[in-house]
Amino acid sequence: MSGAGSRGCGSPVPQRAPWSLVAATAAFYLVSATSVWTAGAEPMSREEKQKLGNQVLEMFDHAYGNYMEHAYPADELMPLTCRGRVRGQEPSRGDVDDALGKFSLTLIDSLDTLVVLNKTKEFEDAVRKVLRDVNLDNDVVVSVFETNIRVLGGLLGGHSLAIMLKEKGEYMQWYNDELLQMAKQLGYKLLPAFNTTSGLPYPRINLKFGIRKPEARTGTETDTCTACAGTLILEFAALSRFTGATIFEEYARKALDFLWEKRQRSSNLVGVTINIHTGDWVRKDSGVGAGIDSYYEYLLKAYVLLGDDSFLERFNTHYDAIMRYISQPPLLLDVHIHKPMLNARTWMDALLAFFPGLQVLKGDIRPAIETHEMLYQVIKKHNFLPEAFTTDFRVHWAQHPLRPEFAESTYFLYKATGDPYYLEVGKTLIENLNKYARVPCGFAAMKDVRTGSHEDRMDSFFLAEMFKYLYLLFADKEDIIFDIEDYIFTTEAHLLPLWLSTTNQSISKKNTTSEYTELDDSNFDWTCPNTQILFPNDPLYAQSIREPLKNVVDKSCPRGIIRVREESFRSGAKPPLRARDFMATNPEHLEILKKMGVSLIHLKDGRVQLVQHAIQAASSIDAEDGLRFMQEMIELSSQQQKEQQLPPRAVQIVSHPFFGRVVLTAGPAQFGLDLSKHKETRGFVASSKPYNGCSELTNPEAVMGKIALIQRGQCMFAEKARNIQNAGAIGGIVIDDNEGSSSDTAPLFQMAGDGKDTDDIKIPMLFLFSKEGSIILDAIREYEEVEVLLSDKAKDRAAILKDPEMENEEQSSPENDSQNQSAEQVSSSSQEVDLVDQESSEENSLNSHPESLSSADMDKAVSISPSEQTSNPTENHETTNLNGECTDLDNQLQEQSETEEDSSPNVSWGKKVRPIDSILADWNEDIEAFEMMEKDEL
């Protein structure tokens, strides 16, 4: 990922600047690095900056020199074995190899880096080699996305700087647009990929034979990633503007228009993978990392380069959705596009490290600083940013292929703030690369950041981006032979001149955005910020944002704070509140939270969320306590989930007139009778008094030998269980006290113990959300005697009806004649569907509310992942869920839906029963999302 060349806005500007003259005005998104610096770090001397800049030059020479000596003309260097990686001669690495096309990839990708690093003679030699040796007509299947950003972008970046050098009159005097002609040739080779009804390109193409021909060996794919289809506009538009051939820009615009049109309208988010023929979302999770990242980046930069307001409007609309749903400062967590309040995973991938840089370009500086600092703490813990890491900052995927995104964001934050802190961050990156990744023949990717083991690869983007950003970080304006602010960086950090915005403007700029959405004017805030807005009279602004995050990864506290605490403890002050001791009903605890800058929010789905704002803490020590408390809460929740991950249970109403047809999905408990190991519990239900079950029951005769209904809240789950057990109940159902909560929209709770020995609890305990619980309560009001079955999964109605009394009741009810027939039909076509996967079952440590660091239920409940909301496959497939909805997912059920709907009794108690097609569509959508999460790869 890459950003754009920096240009200070200087004085305040209108929120919507006239970007049609962007090249002439050269106004841009960043404040000048010389305009302000925060006083949190000592300024770095000119000599030290020069020393570090020279160190970057030496590192580049080491990488580039070894590629040219040991690998060229191969695409990439294998630094451990000191040889070139040639596709077909090395074992396949899967999709990673799709970037290799036997076109000297690393050389082309490094062209404009040579000029940025003031290596003009080497650049001239490299261009001659490209023109002499590179063949773009190879019989190789390559990634359209990678070939566009690396090769086409590399050729265009090289051309941009070649004509700049030629104009200066010293170098490249012989150059006559040869690189541009190669770029045009490559552009035409990529165009057949767009031959789809949607305009979205095929993900791969054969450089020699194109698409679909037998010899092409490609063209049968149906899916592509959003970034793959949405990261073309800069290179293709630049090619059109340079050459006058409008077809390239037209095709790229059409692809972007289609993606915008297919966004999820209620959330304004896009998924990760889309069908290129139908436009259906294949993977419905959404984030800012792998698979989507550069789509957002190119919307903003297309506005800058092309001066088309519609691109800015689209970006702002998406950005508002990102900050509303995905951003949970300092985290950026994927969500589901149709259920954006539901997290899709509890880990983040390394590619999202570009996003703080993009936020700087947007002008939203605070979350950029927060996320960047969090990433830096992860790097300080592991030396590099792992390919993926969890919300509690543990390694999820341990590889690190020397990605440059974090260096990119570091550069832009320094340009925006002038804060020498970011120079120190860059210095750390240099030291880690030399200490851990440097090998005799270049720099080797990390196979495992925990062990420091290497992988025999050095990707071309390492030379295209990493050294470019690191050098620019330490370089002064006079160290660069051209004005970097006259260019915009592509996602591969290739340079395109801003004057292209006024060249060959033959593309219609119809604003199609307003056809799809009404935009709030606030979307245009921060379009071009200035120093007064970014730093409101506070030179310590950036430091004040970073400071509370210093120990978010490393949980050890600074010694100074420890000493202060020790002294305060000796003087009689209470020790800080620990997560394991927290009770949401304790007023003293709530007051302590407030002092630590932690607020408690009751969510609509029944959960209680804790949110910390360090700046609201009473003191820096309290802020530190608050951060540690939040981290402990995350770990406590994660530990409880890992200790005992239980699948959902079932509450089945078996009395007249239901006879087992209504099955309610219930949350399990980590204590009491385990229904998966013991026979189900069956009995009539009765409400306890008091209803919250937090004290000795006053109506023990009513619950004796029955299943007690109790309300959530006021005390621990285990305490409720003991009270109803002492009254003689044979089981308990806890009903959520948050009206309207439902397992349809929220992950179920797994009820935890009270931290004490719970072996004394012998009865089964289950949890129902308000919507499910109200079904039982309504049934009691209407029928008085309601019998239920508590089990690990719904039981076959045939087994339930073996009870002679039940069988007689069933047979005596005329309204069930048609149901019996329907039951036989459905039971004969049963099919099990397992929705629980291992990866998604861990995704519970954070809820999906923006700006949250952790969440905790007031009853110390541990949430269950959405994929676990579905109970185990039932043996009886004529059960109804909640409003009489059929839970069977067998394909034949859809054919029988009309018959079943007509013949089933109305058990919705005044609530509308949804059509079976709608139910199945929702279920299948969730199933696909959760199954894809298991297969998720970067």
C-alpha cells in the first residue's frame, strides 16, 4: 500500500476544493513537515538524519545489487540460496507466484526508487536493460492486479521520472517514451480480462493468449477480490492520459462503478470477494486489510489525480461506514456487511497498516496516530509486524514478507506532524531489518517472527516501497533531485505526476454517486486540513494520543508508575480494580471505572460494553490503570472462552399445542449438569420469586420439581442457580432482562461461574435472550401449563410422542393431522448441517461497537461466536425457531415450504411469520460467511 506525495494546505481551504485544477494548484492533503512538531520527542539532528538516510541507501544497494548479481533477469531474488526465482523452476507457492511473469519484475518495480534515492546513473542503466531484455509476450498466467500495480505501475513511474530527468537536461536525453510504449503494450494485454458482463476483470490472464482460449489456461474463474477489481484506476487512467487512448480509463472506471453499485446499501460496506459475472458477494466480511485495502485508497487518490468529485463522495461514504463499524480504536476489526455490528474475526492482518497513512491523507489524524501506535507496539514486541495478530496482540500468522505498509504510514504521519518521534520509529525499522532480516545475498522474509527463522524470498515490493519511504522519511527537500510533492504515489509507491489531471480529459465525469445515496455534508469534513485544525494550540497533541497506548501490547507498567502505586498503597490507598473482581452492579466499582476513564454502555443486544478514553481519566496513573483493566478484561473473557467452549443448547416446548415443534436456541453454562453427557431434563416451567433469583426463593412450592424461570441481572449466574436448586428446581432458564434482545442479531452468552467452586450446582442451566424467552412467557399466559425439554440438541418428535399422555394429546388435536403428515415428509429427507468451525469459535474477545477495546457482561458471561448460535443439527426437521420459522436447511425443504407454511399451526403469538424463502436466504448468507471465515487467507 502506498500514499500520495505530500503537499501542505497552508491556510484554511474550503471543505470541497476545486480539484479539477489540482496539478496547477498542487494543493494537497498533508501539512508541511516544517509547519509543526510536537514536543514529545527531541528533534533529530541534521547529521543523524543524514546518517540514517545514508544507511537506507546502503541497504538498498545491498538488496538491489544482489538481485542484479545473482537473480537478474529472473523476477525475484531468493536471498538464502543466492539465485533467481523463475516461475516453473521452483516449487509452486500458489497464488503468490501469480505476480511472476518472467518480465524481470524486481527491476521494473525498482525503477522510480532509483531516482528517488538519487541514483540517476543506475536508473538510466536499468531503463536500458528493461528495454533490451524484458519480454511482455510470455506464455504465463499472471495476476491482473499484481501485474497492474507492479509492472504497469513500474513502467509508468519509470516513464514519469524519465521525462522529468530529460527535461532537466543531464540524464535520459536519448529517451523517447519507450517505457510508455511498453506500458501501452501491457495495457492492451490486460484488457481482455475485462470481457465480463459486469465489467469486473478476471483475476488472471495469460500474457500471450489472453482469456478463455484453450492454451490460455485461465478464464474459468468466477470470483475476484474487491481490491483486485478496484485498484486499477490510477495506472489505467494515467496510461490513458499519457497516451490519449481513453479505453483504459473507461474500463477501470466501469469496474469501480460496478463495485460502488454493489455495495451493501444499509451499511455502505463492501465484501472481500465478489462474483465477476453476477455481482453477488462471495465473502461478505468487510475490513480495511487484505482483499479490500487499496480499493478505498484508490477512490481517494483517483479524486486527487483526476479531479472527479464522485470519487471523493464515494470514499467519504465508505470512510464514514469504516469509522462507524470497523474502527474500534486503536483496532480495525472486520465485520459482516449485512450485520456490521457483528465482528467477523478477532484478528487483524498486516496489510491494514497502510490505513493510518490513508487517514492522514483524509485528514483524520487522531485515529491514524492511535492505530499506528498500536501497530508500533506490536512491532516492538515481535520485531516485525506478523501477517496477522489477535486483538490481544498475540501472533495469529507468524510470517512477515518484509511488508512496507507500516513504513508508509510512518512517513505520512511524520509529514503531517513533523514529530521527531516518527523518525525514531523509522530508525527502529532500519535496525530491525539489518539485525534480523539481512543476509549475505539481500534481505530475507521472516518465516516466523517468534523464532526469527527466514524464508527464501525477497519480494519486489520491498525495493519498490520500503526503501523509498524510509529514505523520504529522513531526507530533506534538498536531498531529492525533484519535487516529490508534484507526484502521487500508487499503491505500489510508483510516482504519477499530478499534472495528468489536466491532460487528455476526454472521459465523461458524470457524478453517479448521488444516484445511490444521500450524503451528509459532514462526510466532507477534513478534506484538506490545516495546522490550526490538526493541532489546536497544543504542541503535545500527537504525544497525548500516543501515550495511553504505550503499554497496550506490553502489559508491564513503567517503573515510575509502579513506585507511585507502591507508595500510595503503603499510605493506605486501595489497589487498582482488577477485572476478575469487577461487578457492574457495584456502585464503588462504577466510580472507579469513571476515574480510570472507563465508561459502561448497555447495548441493545443485552451485552454490557466497556469503553476507555484515557484523556477522560483523573490522572495519568488512573489512565494507566484503566488500560491495564481493559487488557485484563479482554484476557479474562478470552480465557473463560478457551477454558470451556460449549456449543449452543436447545429448549424445546413439548406440551400442547406445540409437541416439540418450537425449538429455542439457548446459551449453555460452564457449570451445572452437562446436557451433552447426561440425559435431557424435562419438566414444566414456573417463574421464581423474586424473579431475578438473587435471594432465597419465596415460592419454593411453585418451582419444586420444575424448571425455574429467572431473570438476568443483579447477581452472578451461579448464585441464581444455587437459589433455585435449593428451592427444589430440576433446572433453570435465565431470560435476558434487555427487552428486544435476540439470538438472531447477537452472539449467545455462555454463562460463566463466579470464580468459585461450582461443583455444588447439579441442575442444568440455560440462557435465553428476551425474544426467545418471551415465547415461553407468552405460552404460560395462554396455556398455563407449559412443559419444556432442556437438551444438547432438539429431539425427534417421534421420541417425544412416545410418552402415552403426549401421544394421546397429539392425536386428539385435529389441527395437528396435517402436521403429522408433514412431519413424516420432512423427516424422510433430513440432512445435517454443521455450522461450527474452529476459527470462528474463538472470535469473541471484542464486540463490534466502534471505539471499544473490550466488553464484559454484568453477569460475567462469555459470549459465543455467531457461528455457534445455531444448535446442533436436529433429528427432527419439522421444528420451528422463534416465530415458527423452520430450521431445517435441507435443499428439499424449499420445495416443501408452501405446504409446511399452510399446514403449520400459528405459534408466533401475534408476531409475523417470515416467508421461508427469506428465512433460508438469511441462513444461507450467514452460513456462507462463517464457512468462508474458516478458509480465510491473506
